[in-house]
Amino acid sequence: MKKLKILSLFSGAGGLDLGFRNAGFDITTSNEIDADTFETYRYNFPNTKHIGGSIIKLQKEELEDYYDGIIGGPPCQSWSEAGRQKGIDDPRGKLFYEYVRILELIKPKFFLAENVSGILHKKHQDALKNITDRFSDVGYNVDYKLLDAVDYNVPQNRKRVFIIGIRNDVKKNFIFPSIGLFKPNKTLKDALSDLPNPKPALEKNKSNFQNHITDSNQVSNNEFMIGSFSTIFMSRNRVRGWDEPSFTIQAGGRHAPLHPNAPKMKKVEKDLFQFCKKNIDKYRRLSVRECARIQTFPDDFVFFYEQVADAYKMIGNAVPVKLAETLGVEIKSQLFAS
């Protein structure tokens, strides 16, 4: 069977793309505006035509004549529960419509769009209906579901919305995979127990690694952000134990969860926790590679950056690879099985 061709939009470092590649798809073309991700993406996807720049400027002449599917996660800041929740009134929220524009140009058999759980907030219900209606208007049978990555072979609680559409002439409804496929849930022990101790970042959180390609006796990108912890960070316990899944890996090193070797933080008062003083040396942020492991990136997936913060951003913005792979396998089975 020939490889099924995918156009990736809002590709970032390529978590969603790697999952679909693992599921047997060929990511032939990708598009991303964030130049900080380009070296990482091109190194890990050397056979993909990677188009840098805004999706707004992306034209049909730059694309191939046919793709079997389009995948991508439009920017989520405008829908985030932690943000201002402007939704479709934010220019970043409007990028959903650019996704629809490309979809209408190409008309693949399916599409997948990923976003944060905040898009389901009551204040966004009209905007979400507007978005799904637009997908329907250009010829797709659309469904969406809130998934927690921990139910799909990922050692992390991470809730995200996946919108999947099947072209009307295919006459199929996508059935989301069962949450019972991957029991018991993966834990931090499963993800991290064999990793060597990481290095602290250099002064001003510069990377330790010149080219980020290490020899066979090392693990690439195994370094962690240094510096103080904000009052927001100290407002909650940020430690999960070895036998638990991780907290959500966010797109910022300052908010990275703490390593499970540390004791749970102690509540002092409302919105204020503190470290256990006799174990103070055990409190450190998860390293770049540890976060990548929790996002189910393999160790041979190398991240390129000068500032360690940029690595956390790339990894935190990605779709967990194993979750993406599960969805890719289901789409391939339901739509392309001979």
C-alpha cells in the first residue's frame, strides 16, 4: 500500500506529525511561522517540504495537487482557560478560518484540528459552532471530543479537544478510540526512571549543548532551566510522585513540573505552598528531555535551541506523540483499510 500523504499546518516541532508518521502516513508538506522551530523540524523530518511563514500567505501553488489528509493545531492562546479567552475575536483565533481556507483548496479525505479544552468554555460555544459549521460548509462530516492524553499511552494528564472531519462523499463517521485501550496508565516511573541526571542550564539559561547532537553514551537535550520560582508557581503543589502521571507539560520552562524525587509541596495557606526545607536540594524543574519523554518524543528526536526556554516552548506546544499516533492509526484503519 502506498504511503498516505499529509499536509501539516501549524507544525511546530512536529509532535502531531511524528505520531502520524509512526502510524504510517507520509508528511510530505508542512507549514509553520515560528522560526525558532525550523531547525528542529527540518532535522527530524528531512524528507518533508517545510514552508516557513504565516498560513495567511500560504497559496495553492506551494502545495501538492493532492493530500489524503490535513493535520494541525491552530494557536491555542486565545482559547486558553489561563488566558484572556478572546477566542475568535483574537487574530490568533481567526487562524481557524485560514485552516478552513486551505482545507477547501485541497479537499483531502479527512482533517484533524487540535486545540485546548478552553475552546469548549460556555463563552465560546457560538464561536465553536461557527467553526464546525464552516468545516461542514466546505464538505465535511465533523465531530469533536475532549481527550485526556493519559488515557492514550501518555504519562501525563493533558486535556485537549480534537476536531476530526471526514469528507462527505466518504460517508463515514469517525469513531474516537476507546479510553480502555491502554490500561494501566503510564506513570513518571515508566517515562523517566532510566534517564541519567541532567545538567543545569548555563548562566542566563543558555544551553549546555553546542549542536545538541550527543554521542551514544549521552541523552540529547538533558538539561533543566534554572532560576527562581514565581508566586503563581508556588500557589499550587507542583510535584507528582513516581507512580503518578505528570501534570500537563506547559509551553514555558518557568512552569515546568518538578522532578518526582522531591517530596510533595506543603500547603501553608490559600494559594501558597512551600518546599520541604530538609529536602530543598531535590526541588528542580523537569529537564528538557524529561519533558520530551513525558510528551512521548523518542530520545533520537533532537531539539535545537540556544535558550533553554525555547526548548520547553517547543515541547509544551506539541501534541503528545503517542496520542497522535493512536488517532493516526484509527483514522488509517477506519478510512483507508483495503
